[in-house]
Amino acid sequence: MEQDAEAAQFLKEASLSVKKNAYFMRKAMDEDNLREALRYSAAMLGELRTSFLSPQRYYELYMQVFDELGNLEAYFADEQSKGRTLAELYELVQHAGNVLPRLYLMVAVGCLYIKAGGARSSDILKDLVEMTKGVQHPTRGLFLRAYLCQRSRGLLPDTGSPYAGEGGDIHDAVDFLLTNFMEMNKLWVRMQHQGAPRDRERREKERQQLQDLVGKNLTYISQLDGLTFELYAGSVLPRLLEQVVSCKDELAQQYLMQAVIQGFPDAFHLASLDALLSALPELQSGVKLHAVMASLMDRLARYAASDPSVVGQLLERHAFEKFVESISKVAELHGDIPAVSLVEMYAALMRFTEGVHPDKLENVNRVLGACQRGLAGKGLGGDAKAEKQLVALLSMPLGSRDAVTVLSLDQYPPLMGLLSRRTHKDMALKVVTTTLAQGTCVSSLESVEMLFKFIAPLVQEAEDDDDMDEEDIEEEQVMVARMLHQLTAPTPGLQFAILRAARAHLELGSPARLKHTYPALAFCGLKALRRLNAAQQQQQSGAAADADASADANGAEKDAERAAPAAAPAAAAAADAAGDAVDAESALQWLLDVALQLAEVPAPMQALRLLLVCAHVASEEAGLEMLAYEFFEQAFTLYEESVADSRHKVTALQAIVGTLHRCYVFSADNRDALTQSVTSYAAKLLKRADQCRAACAASHLAWQEPPAAAADGEVAVAVPGRQPPVRDAQKVMAGLKRALKVVAAAKQQRAATARGGKGGAQHLPLYVEIVNHYLYYLARGVESMSVGVVQQLLELVGSELSQYDADLDAETRSYWQATQRHIQCLKAADPDKYAGLNA
Amino acid sequence: MVLVLCIGDIHIPHRATDIPAKFRELLKPGKIHHVLCTGNLCSKSMLEFLRGICSDVKVVQGDFDDFESPEHLVVELAGFKVGVCHGHQVVPWGDREALAILQRQMGADILVTGHTHEFKAAVYEELLQVNPGSATGAYSATSQEAVQPSFVLMDLEGGKATIYVYQLVDGEVKVEKIDHTKAAAAATAVTA
Amino acid sequence: MKNILGLVQGAPCRIDVDLKDEKGHRYKKTAVVKGKNGETEELPLFTNHDAIVGEVRITPLTTKRVEHTGIKVQLLGQIELASERGSPHDFVSLVRELAPPGDVASAAQKPLPFEFRNVEMQYDSYRGLQVRCRYLLRVSMTGKGMGSDTKKDAPFWVRNYDVPPDEAPPIKMEVGIEECLHIEFEYDKARYHLKDVVVGKIYFLLVRIKLKHMEVEIRRRETTGAGSSAHNESETIAKYEIMDGAPVRGENIPIRLYLSPYDLTPSYRDVHNKFSVRYFLNLVLVDEEDRRYFKQQEILLYRKADDPQQQQQQQQPPQAPPSLGSSSS
């Protein structure tokens, strides 16, 4: 800090001195005293001889002097018009005793000399670039040469320039800039080795501040009109690279390689790729070659994007292959290259090939393979950055392609295997997300197997999953479960094969995972089963009426179509014939297995409702009574043994009743058996209200509506083994009676527990509900349900309501009013039928 | 005007991968005032999705939901009493008269239920019943037909309900409009 | 003013010397010579074997009649050592009688012409630290009552021109301090004329010290006496920085030193056995601790005529090249 203040003070004083000398210099110029003007200019320039300033501050001082030199130059130009030749001046300024001021003056006069046409440009430039070697101090030398570079701009014997011809040619111009560049680079590199080792960091920072002074030379070379590719490749590039390589300085190599890549035209790089790449292995091991290569590859990729013909040239020159080779050579030579750098190089290569040859999948595979080989033995070494890069690399192919295509790359999983489990998992999630986002269908067994290899960490257990909470697992597994719907084969047979394969993988996971994935797997199976049925029906109807077949099939097999639009029905049939044929029974058997495994998780509710869906499908789509029965039985077992929570029991029973009501496959005996179980479950529910409602619901089991499809008058699907709808008025009435008994019991219980008290009229809404069911059945024409029966109940309920009027809550009151309104509506609609009803 | 989204039977991840992209585009935050969900979201992430559309989300319990929600609920919206229930509890499933029993019990001007995966809007005894169908077109055991994804948007204002049905048919969104006026009788009690 | 003072002191006359060229016009060739304290004076300039022609004018300062016993003019070439001040050694001494004894007034009636033809003036005029070589015309009037002030010295300057010597090999040598600093330096020539440019370079073979800068000095060494009684006096005529900063091995530093701005004379090997003047280029390297490392190398300076006709043919034969020291390591 103190040093800093000192330096600031020093700069202030130096700056003052510059001002003072510049003043006298200008004064001398006004008086036309050349000798004095030179004397003061040398004194002014002498301030630049300091070693005390950091490059930043030195630059400030330099700029101040630079501005003043402008005045001097104007004066010199004037001197010439007064008859003093610039040749004399050029000698005169060389009498200055100190080398730094002398050289600044020489540059100033020398450039005027060229401009005035008094001397050959190349002669003066050669002289200047040589004499400036007198300044070996890095900072001072760099600024002096920067001044030379800057002042000589436009005075070079470039092709087409007025200074060419007599004054030299493009080769001289190139030589000049290259020489200056090399000298500057040497100075710049030397800075690194001067001063105490502990200041290394500061020095590097200071050097970075100076890098553009060095790079300017290259910029000017690249801007020469006469710079042809031949000249570049034949002379400029080899000399540049020689300098870059031989300076053995990381910072310089890093910067200069980038400067070369950024500075010269794309076409040059394209044509001189070999030379550029061959320099890379020779650079210091600390140079970030990946950044260099990335720049090069990115440039060429952009070039290709702007000019389609470049793609061809890149192919012709085997650019990709060269990059592959170059990277492996670099890796070989720098055995200690950090994994992160290696991966970054391959990531850049991946970007290149994806940008230039998006169609070349084999390139992607080669990059993956090469990267994997490069990392073989050392792995990522636990470097989080390397891992991040690898994820980026692995993500790239997923960005532009669907996951299935990427899954076909055999080099992908081994490389992915290098990731830590956690990252591998992130990557796996990315694969899943991509598949989901792109709606990719994974339609072959091989792809499915590969996919699960990719996402193994999501599916399988590992020790470090312990720290995952329920929510994390859910979030993850929901993704996997969603993806299962994208596993869609062209034929139902193959579909089941795929689902079986998926299950084999999912099974490896913990129950906590299965809970989320198995329901999805099961529904995939159900969807497949529906396709299977549709396909079979199509075959049958196809046999019957060939002409209509294809149209029907298109309608019926919508899912199949969506899954594999390209697959023709013929191909699908062939695939099934090839051995993966499956029938509904085995499919349902498989679903039963899945459901039971889910029950063991344990997830009884999930298993139970799945069993019910399967039961319905077995009944209504497959017409397999025994299996349907089996599903119900298994569901009942779960209900009895595994569902403990009373609310769950209510919900489960609702589902059982609703499903059974929809099943038409059962013989009377089987149906009775199932219904009896339901009735007994209903009676055993915890709350009277639930018992009552369940009894009402169960009453519907004796009164089925005709199956929906037939009712809508569509072509009836010929489901084998379908029984006619059950219409048993007796049982309906019995069911409702049970409900009434529950209410009566509830009323008594209330009376017993809350004698005289208020607020205990829970049985009343149940009464109203039962009234509504009576009315429902009356409307449906259930024989035993006459207006008289209903009227009797209405009166009972009416009197109950008035008895408990004080306790009546608003809901029940409103319910009763709504029921009365309903009755009025019924009467209005059919006065004859409902004449006897009076609310 | 009050815009109410009725949506349900999403069944992600059990039966479907995602809400159709075209629906997602329509269901942008900031337009809808209330969401009534008929249940069977099946994953919490879908609940989050709904909450992203509008902060006021009411959900009832579906038969495949593993998180706890009310069996049914009634909300007052723009002068309408709207009842919501998943519907698997009502036997026979989707039956108009059976649902009417529930509707009377709830005293609802509009009853929103799901479960059948089939859009339906019916007026029974001057009361409106709406089923928004399945937003994902999820597999349904009861319907052998391929299910069309659908949801309903209700515009409630001054005793008038305009029902917009959004259906995805062959990849295109189709909108139908149904007008309904609240029954005058519903407001008056029969017994004094 | 001196004359006026002389008047007060009663000097009988003033003596003026006017030099003429061959055609009888006023002599115009002059040399600007640096004197002490940076002053310069302008003196008539001659070369060996030139004719020195002119006239002396006597101006009486009194109307009193003053008798003299004769007026003469001497041409003197003197070498004067600081150590023996006041007793110069005349290596040329010529005399011409200007007027026979008579009175001053009659001598003043007309200019008194004189003439020295083909004068041997082989040594250049020189003003050094401890020695000088000078030429002068001394007019003296003798007689009764004549003091030292009836004497007039008119100095003039002699410069001789050398034939450009034959090509000589450049000076090239490798010097150093073991394991510390090895350099090779090269001056393009061993001989330079006074307006010449020294061109050379320094090649750093090994640098293990941190140098700060490097300069070339031009040193002049006067030697008087001979053998064991020889006395040397050196002076640095020029300091010319040629490098700023610390080079590394392999660097080449160019030298280009213009000699014209400096007050140099040719090298004088042996002036009348009295003294010699030699020049050296001294390469000085200064390290960060201000230690100086130097290597001195003699160069021979000669005067080249601006006008080739001025070259004289009877110059000394070229001197043998100086023995070059070998590398110190």
C-alpha cells in the first residue's frame, strides 16, 4: 500500500517533469531552436527511463509523452521544409546520449523520413527494429516497440502502398512486423522471470495488461493487403509458431495461439490446419490447449456455418480426424494433463462436429470413445470441474438429437460411467428429460436396454441414496415413470417384451422407487393390452371384410399408430409372428404380478386400485371371468389385510363398488360371492354414515345399466363371456333397507349418547340421501320401488325432520329442500307417474 | 367476470407423460382466477403446475391420488355455488341422476366432476353438471375409445355461466362454448 | 584594449600581423578551436608544408622618435608540457628579418611582408590536459627601451590530413568473467576518421548478473615522457548509452556511435618524443548494484580531409594494428 502511494507520487512527479520539459521543448520549437528542442525532448523522454512504475502507471506516462511527441513530429516535418534534411535529422537525433530517448526520437524522425519519401521504407524500418534492441528492459522495451509499431503503421511497404516498390515489398513489411513481434514477445516473456518469486501472481497480471501491445503486431500483419495465403503459410505462420513454441512461456503461448487463431482469416486456418495443430503438442503443459483448440474449432465451425462450401473443405481436409489425432497426441505428450482440460478439448471437438457435421453420428461416437480412452486409467480424479465439463460434453448430442439416436452410440455409457454416481444421476435425469421433452419413442428392445443402462442410477439403489428423502425420490421417479409411456414398440407383442425388460430393470430398485414407477408400468401394460385386443379384432374383421380392414384398424389402433407411424401393419404382424406374440391372459397375468409386487412394497392402496382397473379390463376387454374374479379376490385380500386406515377403507370400497358395478362378465354365483363380500365390508365401516352410504352404493350392484357401448348404439364389441346386466329389484331393496337400518341405529345411538342435548342430528342427512336413492330407483323403474313405498319413506323422513327441526343444520335443510324440488320436477315431468308423491 | 379453470384426471405419471404442449401454452399464469381440480393429479408436481397457473387452487381427492384432499367441496364463485367432487364415489359412474343426488346434497348450482375422462356438460332439472374430462387424455378403463384431452374454462358473471370446452382433437385445440343461466328456483326455498 | 593599456604603459607602437593567401588576399581558412572553459576561438588554419605568407604592420603609438635595432618575425612550433610550464620546446623555429635597425616611424610607413615557404609542420596543433602543441608567428622589435610588449604573438592552427588507411580487420573479441558474464563484442573497424561512425555490436553469450545498462565511452589518454618516467593522463570524452535493461543470453545489442559531436583529435603516436595521444573505446556494463565491468579497446583516429585535394602524401605509414588482448577466460 505504501509502495503504491509512493509509486503514485512518483508518477505525479514524472508527469510534472514531462510537462515542464514539454513546455521548454515547445518554446524552443517556437524560437526555432532545434538543438534546444532536441535537448528538452530528450529530457522529457528521459522520464520514461523509470523502473519504478507498474505497467498501468507507465502507460499513463507513456501516453502523456506520446501526445507531446506529436508536437515534435510536426516540428520535424516543418524543419524539413526549412531545408534541413531528414537524413541530417535522423543522424542528429542519434547523438542523444541516452538510449531510450534516442530511440524514441529515431522512431519519430525515421517514420517522417519514410513518409517524406527520403528513404526506403524497408531500410529505415530495418534500422529501427534493429536499433531498438538497445532497450532490453521489458516494460520500457515493450512500450518503445509499441510506439514503433504504431508509428510505422501505414508506412510499411505493403502491396499497393506508396512505400512499396523502391521502398521494399510485402516481405519487408512482414519481416519488420514479425521481427518486432518476436523481440516484443521475448521482452514480454522475460518479465516473468524478473523479480521475486512471491510476486509471480502480480507479475502475471501485469503481463496480461501488456499482452495487447505484443498482439498488435499480429493484428497489423493480418491487416496487410499483400498477405496472401502463400506468404502466410510459407513464412508468417512457421515463424510465428516457432517463436510461440520456443518462448516456452505459458501465458505467452496461451495468448499468442489465441491471437493467431482470432487474428487471421478463417480460410487461412482451414488451409493451414496441420501446421497449427502440429504446434499444439509442443506447447507448455500448463497452456490451456483446450481453450486454444476450442477457439480454433469454434471458428471453423462458424466459418462453415457462414459458407456451406467450407463443410466440404473441412471434410476434404479431414479436419475432424485431425482434431481427434491432435487431441490424443497432446494428451499423450502431457501425461499430467488435467482431466478437466482433456474433457474440455473433447467438448470443443464435440461442439465442432455437432456444428459442422450434425448428420455425422459416428463422429459423436468417436469423440465419446476418444474421450473415454483419454480418461482411461485416470478417470476424472474427483475433479468437479472435469465432471461438469463431461456432463456438458455428454449433453451436447442430446441437445440436437433425440435420445434414442444417442442411445445407439455404444461409446456413450462407458463414458457416462466415469461420472460420479450423483453426476451420473444428473445426466440420467437429463437423458430422461430430453426424452420427455422431445417426445421420443423408444421402440426397440435394444434401445430400451441401452436407455436403462444410461439411467441406471435413477433406477438402481446405491449407498449414497440414503440421504434422499421421500420427496426427492418421488420427484426423480415421477420422471422415470413418465418416460415409461414413451417406450412404445410397433407391435403389441414387442411392446410387452419391452415392458418386461423395463420391469426387469425397475425391479432392481427399492420399494420406495417401485411405488412410483410400477403404476405407470402397469398402465403401459394396460394400454398395450388394449392395442393387443384392437389388433386381434382387426385381424378378425380383416378376415371377415378385407376391404374395411385398414380403415377400421386406423381408427382402433390409434395408439399403435402414434407409437410407430412408420411401421406398417404388415411389419407389425410379422414382428409378432417372429416370436413375441402374447395373449390377453398372459398379459393380465403379468399385470397381476406387477400389482402384487406393488402390494408388497407395501403400497396396498396403489395395488388395490390397480387390481380393480385390471379386473375391469379382464372383465370388459378380455372377457376372462376367472381372471377378473382373481383380481377382485386379490383386491379384497388387500382390503381386508393391508388397508387399515378407515378413510382408505371407505375410498377402497367406493372403488370396489364402482368397478364391480361395471363388470358384466360374472356368472350369478361369482357375482353373488363378490357382492356379499362388499356388503359385509360396507357393514363393517367405522362410521355409520359411511356404512349407510356404502350400503346405498352397494345396492346398485343389483341393478346394472346396459354396457355403455351398446347403450350408445355403437357397433357392439363382441366381448366373450359377457353376461346380461343384473336387474334384481329384491336385492336393491334389501340394500336400501340395510342403509335404513344403519340410520335407525345411528339415531338410537345418538339418543343414547346425547340425550336431550342439541346438535346431534347426523342421521337426518342420511335419511334424505336414502330418499334420493329411492327416488332414483323409482325413476329407473325398479319394480319393487313404487310411489307408495317412496311416499312412506318421505313421510317418515318428513316427520323426523320436523321432530329435529331445531337441530337441523343448513346443509341438511338445503338438501331436503333440493329433494323436494326434485320431486316437483319429477311430478312436473310425469304427473301421472308421480301423482302419489307428496313431500 | 370470473374465470374458473376446471381440470382434472391428469394421471401423471401413471397414465400419461405430460400435459399436451398446446394446453400448456393456453394455461399461462395471470389469466385465470380460480382453479377447480377434480382430482387424480397423481403427482405433487402437477399440483405445483396448477398453482403456477393461479394461486387459488381447489383440489378434491381422486381415487388415484396419494395425497390427502377433501372428498368434495363447495365454493361460492360470482354468485354461483360450485360443487366439486372427483366422482368415483358416485355409482353408477358418471350417471346424471346419481350425480344429481350429490348435487342436491351439496346445494350446488354447478357440479364439477371427473373420473370418466369424457367431457360432459348437462343441465338436469335446471342445474348444471360439468365434467372437464382428462387434461392429458389419460387412459381410462371405462372408455375403450381413445380419450381426447380436455379441460373446461367457466366464465361466471351475473348469474350467467359460459362454459368453454377445450379439446385436443388430432393435435389441434378445439373450443366449444355453452351458455347456461342459473336457475331462478334454486335460490328460493320451497318450504318457508 | 590591450593596446590602449599599452599606450598608458607607454608602448611605442602596436604590431599587427595579417596573413595573406597566395593571391595576396586576406587569409580565410580558419579553425574553430575550443579553449578553456568551453570558450571557442577562431584561428587561421594551416597544413604541413603550407606557405605562411603575410605582412606585419607597425602603428606608432607615440610621436616621440623611437629607435629600434631590428624587427623580425619568427615562426615557432612548440610543445609545452604542463609539468615544465614556461619553457616550451621549440621543434620549429624559423626567422625572417623584417626591417633593419631604424626608427619605428619609418618602419611603420609601409607594411612589412614576410614569407615562410614549405614549412615543416608535421604535428597537429593540440590542446590537451597536460600538454599542448602550438604554432605561432612572433613579431619582435628589439632595441633600447623595448620591453616584452614590443612583441606580438599570432597563433595559428595546424591540421594535417591522413590518407584513409587500408582496410583493417574489425575489432572482435570475447571477454568475460567466468561463469558470470561472457560477451563478444565487435567494432567494425580499428580506425576511424573524426567524423566517422563506430558501428558494432555486443553479443551476450552468458549473463548471470543483472545488468542495468551498458555504455560506450571514448577515452583519450595523453602520455608524456617515456619509459619509466612516462606519465599518463586520461579523460572521458564521451559517454554513450547503448543498452537499457538486462539482456539475456543470445541477445545482440547494436552500437552506432557518431564521432562528429565530440571534440576529438587524431591519435598521435609520438609527437616529437614528447607525448602521445591515444583513443580508446571503453565498453562499460553496469549491474544493478552499480558494479562496473568494462573492456577498453584502442582505436586509431585519423583526420580525413573534407576535400580530397587536401590529402598530403607524406604521411606516416599506417601504424601496425594494436595487439589485441585475448579473452580473459
